[in-house]
Amino acid sequence: MSVKLNSDGSCIQGRCGGGGLIRNSFGNVLFAYCINLGPGTSNIAKMVVLLFGLKWCPNRGFSKV
């Protein structure tokens, strides 16, 4: 089964975080997540949040992301 991953991360005044959604082919949400990352940059936040979602998918049997 293929899934779609949407994620975003950001930093405001040095505090970073982000989250994402994983949806099936019908648009139904399979998993939603939010991560507090502490200090950093927006680029790092975006990458860490995306990587979290990409690691979650194969661990749950979703190989097509």
C-alpha cells in the first residue's frame, strides 16, 4: 500500500518543532505526529521531522511513501 507523507518544521525565537501526517490513497489519516526539537534552525527542524515520518512508514509495513 502506498501512503503520502506531509511534514513541516520551523523555528521561532530559537525554539524548533514540527509535525506531519501520513495518509492512505483515499486521504484518510493513518498517523499524525508532533515533535518538540528544542534549539536549532528551521532547516534542521524540517529534515528531522521528515526523517521521523520516513522511518515510521517502513516500520509499519508501508514501503511506498
